[in-house]
Amino acid sequence: MSYLIISAHDYRSRRRAGVHFVTAELAKRGKTRFFSCQYSLLSDLKSDPRKSLADLINEKSMHDGVECYLWKTMIHPFNLRKSMLNSVEAFLFRRYVANASPVLREWIKDADTIVFESGIAPIFFELAAELNPRAKKIYLASDDLETINVASYVKRTFQRIAPKMDALCLKSRFMLDGVPASDNRYIVPHGFDFSVAEHADPSPYPVGIHAVAVGSMLFDPSFFVVAAKLFPHITFHVIGSGHARRDDYASNVKVYDEMPHQQTLPYIKHADIGLAPYRAAGLPSYLSDTSLKLMQYDFFALPAVCPHGIVGDYRSRFGYTPGDADSIMAAINAALTAPRQTFRTPLPWSAVVDRLLSPQDFVDTHVAEIEQVSLPQPAAA
């Protein structure tokens, strides 16, 4: 079998997301290619994590058994944010597809299965259907399109083509409202790489109490301004937030650049508590099921502090209201005194990819079956 993943991530980047683990599993099953799009000179003006791959743009290369291509153009289409500019936005997106990279066209024609990750990738669905109607076409919903604020053109295109996909694979039950109601919707949860336990020693910490936060999604730096002053005896470790150290951070806040995923694991395992300092604005409830950092904290039996909206039904998480010092204090105190225990065991990535490729074959993916169960709602603030 031949697999193609289309994404705005790049398989070779240091930042690891769910699509990277899906790709690694697919590579065990057949020829796998990863096409990275929505990258241009405009990206160089932003903190795009793919900038570190500048020497590899517009060239095919192999990485850990996966053939990769980072397509860079002069400009790429993006959300113009004004309804009066919708026609301009649509023109830019249509032009982008019409001038699709010859490599993308070649790889589409050769694929047996094409995975479109949420974001810009669905705009290439109709091109794929034209070039390779026999290929299975699967939508991987890593995020809700409203949450990641994609362009209006992308949203409209997705609403039109979603029912034509072979499967819409959603990582959480809380994503159902973000896709058209059709019979091809399935719940395929976020997986977990259990080998992380082999790379989580030794401890990087000196003696003391340590709290760790990993990642940049919806990062709220103000959390550390408040928390570090409330708990001067705790050292707060902020890894790969995408934000420079702030002048109003206390001395007990340690800021680290983004580091390879494996290097973060000892910081997580040997911390006293884990932090998921998401900002309040635009916080999606489905993060209670899909946040990789929270899954890692739970795997290492680390009590976690996060906003109320994504506590979900996890007894190992303690919620706070962003910006509210009293609730931040209460959540951290509760986490510090909580027992270290793993609350829920996720699926391994092999089982996730089984479900991604043939979701109809698994009872636990069917929306009708899941909707018969009362869904746990995120705790109220």
C-alpha cells in the first residue's frame, strides 16, 4: 500500500504532533509520503517551526523511512479576516490549488490512501478526486477548523466536500458539532507512544519542587506571572512555548527553547506537577481528549493543572480560571497534594491507525454507538 499525508506540519520538524505518530505507523505498513504545504516567504516572517528546514525546501528527501517534501512558494493563501475580501481570498486559494506542486500531483496519483489533515489540506480534495478517484480519502481532524481560525474559503470548501470523503476521523466526541452531519463521521481518538517510558530518565532537576509546561498551543504567559509569585518555592519550567522570557517573570521561571520531543520526557516524568497553561480565548473543549501534553502527564502519573474547560472527567486534573489568582492557587495546591496515579490508558498508535484506515470495522468508532453514552462535559468554571 502507498500512503500520502497532506498537512501544514512537516514530518522532519522537531515539534511533534499526532500526525507525526500516525505517519510513523503508516511507514511500517507501506510506502509513505508526507507533503507539507502552506509555506512561503510569508512564513519566514512568522514563528513557523518549519523555518529550521530551509535547506530542504522544494526537494524530496527521506526521513525515518518517510519521503518528505516541503513545498515553498512566493506567497501562500491565508485568512484575510474580512468578509469584504472573501472574493480575493477565494482567488488566492483557487490559484494555489490550480498551481499545485508537480510533486503533490505525482504523489496523489501514486497513492492508495490519502490523509488530509485538518487545516488547509482539504482544499486539495477535489484535485485528488480528479487525479486519483480510486484512492481512499480520509480526513484527520487534529483540530476543529474554527479553533485554528482557518480562512473562510477553507471552511466553505470543507463543508462542501466533507460528505464525499471516505471517512471523517475526529479525535474527540466534542468535535462532532464542527463537521457536517453525515454517515462518514467516526471517532478515532488520539493515540499514545508508550515507548516514551524508555527515554524519560534521568531527572534533569536539582532538589526542590518542580512544575513543567511543554508546548506552544494557545500558550498563556500570564499564568506564570501569577503562579510564580504565588509559589516562590516552586521552580516553573517552560519548554518550547514560542514566547521569549518576559520581564515580569519571577526568577523561579525557567524558559527553554523548543527541544526534540524525547528531550522533554525527563522534564515531564520527574516533575511534581504538569501545567497546561492554555489561554481562555478560543479554548476548545475537545482538548480534554486530545491534548498531548495532558496525555503525557497522565501517563507519567503527574497531577495536572489546566483551565476548567478541559478538565473533562479526569480526576488527575485540577482546574483554574485563567487570570484568576485565587483559582490558580487552589489548583496548584490541589495538584501538589494529589496522589500520583494514571487515570486512563489511551490506545497505542498502531490501534489508532487501524481505526483511521478502516473506522467502519470498529464498534468504538461509530458515532451512533458513542452518542448512546452520556458524554462527560467539561467542568464549569
